[in-house]
Amino acid sequence: MKVVELVEVTKVYELPRGSIKALDNVSASIEVGEFISVMGPSGSGKTTLLNIIGCLDMPTSGRVVIGGENINGLGDDQLTKIRRDKIGFVFQQFNLIPTLTALENIEYPMILKGLNGHEERGKELLRSVGLDEQLGENKPNELSGGEQQRVAVARALANDPDIILADEPTGNLDTKTSKDIMGLLKATNERGKTIIVVTHDPLVASYTKRTFKLVDGRVDRVGVFA
Ligand SMILES: Nc1ncnc2c1ncn2[C@@H]1O[C@H](COP(=O)(O)OP(=O)(O)OP(=O)(O)O)[C@@H](O)[C@H]1O
Ligand SMILES: [Mg+2]
């Protein structure tokens, strides 16, 4: 079953000095439970692609179907609901809320969704990413980069989304911590979740089963490159 379907997706950014085609007629189909990496040079459109799949951005043209739902033409409320319920995001710069503790950051998406038992589940998630309860009391700036990224992964898993999108999740981390984070994503994938990870790192790509290579906004090659 398909979880993501892109049909001739183009994204053009209009700037005063001209327009930039960040994605150029990209078609791709991703099955439930796949583990995919997206590689390609800086500026090739990787983040743009992830943001469109994550309903954070809309294509200029082309069709985007997420979990069987055509997202073209949906309003902000409907897109917000899809993001909240179906998608977990892990950002390169962690994007944790600085005024909340680690545990509160993990609980936050569950609170937005109105779930009960968010504190218990938050603590479970904290443990599942290898952090003890004590660290849950720390604010993001009192955590190492690797710990912050673990919190970000736990937060992405909070609402049990079907799709996890990770943009350079190990970009700022040392090799050992990168392997730990990829191990967490691998275990999540083995529980049936679809994962798409943008990376420059062949080590990260080696965890995935299929790699999309983007060049100048086009899918240059699809295959196993690692
Ligand atoms: N909001 C925006 N407004 C205008 N142009 C943008 C915007 N976002 C991205 N671009 C342009 O679109 C192209 C693709 O950008 P994108 O961020 O998707 O690249 P990337 O592959 O993620 O690069 P990197 O590896 O450096 O993160 C680039 O030329 C970039 O300058
Ligand atoms: Mg990027």
C-alpha cells in the first residue's frame, strides 16, 4: 500500500531576482513501511521535498497524496491535522521549545492532540530513546546535541505517526551518536513506520533500503547506493 505518492511535483520559489525551481517534475511512490534516504548536493531540493511530503509546504504544481489523502487544495486546519496525526518531524536543528523541559517537549504534541496519559507516555518515550527520567527535567540548553536529538526523535514519535520525516537528523552529531540515532530510527521502522531521512552521510544512507538521489530538483537516480 502506498503511503506517499508524488505525481509530477514542481516547486517554484519566486524571488525579486527571478524564480528558482527547487523541485522539477518529481514523481515518486513510497510504500508503507519503507525506509528511504534522500541524498544530493546542497540546494538540490531535499528539504523542499521533505517539507512538501510533511505538509509544511505546497507544490506549485503536481499531485501529493499522503496516506491516501490528496492534500492539494486542503485548508490550513486540515493540513495541521494531518501533520499532527500522521507525521513526525525530526529537524536538523532539533527545534525543541527552549522554555519547556525535555519531557514537556515530548508531551507537547500529545497535549495539542488532547490525549490523556501524556506524562506517562512521555516518560516511556524518554526511556525508549535511552534517556533517564532525571534528564527529562532538563531544558534543551542543558542537554548535549545528541541528547537533544534523542528528545526530538521521542517527540516525533509521540502521536504514533505513520510517517517519520528526518532532515539531516545526524548532521551535528559524532559518529557514535549518529549510529545511536539511526538505530532508534531503524527500530521504529521495524515497528512498521515509514521513514524518510535526508542526509549527506553514506553511513546514514546505509541504514536505509532505498535512496533517492536529487540533482537540480530532479530525481536523478533511485536505488541502493550506500
Ligand atoms: N523559502 C524559500 N524561498 C526561496 N528559495 C528557496 C526557499 N527554500 C529553498 N529555496 C531554494 O530552493 C532550492 C532548494 O533548496 P533546499 O533547501 O530544498 O535544498 P537542500 O537540498 O535541502 O540543500 P541543503 O543540503 O543545503 O540543505 C535552493 O536553490 C534554495 O535556495
Ligand atoms: Mg536542506
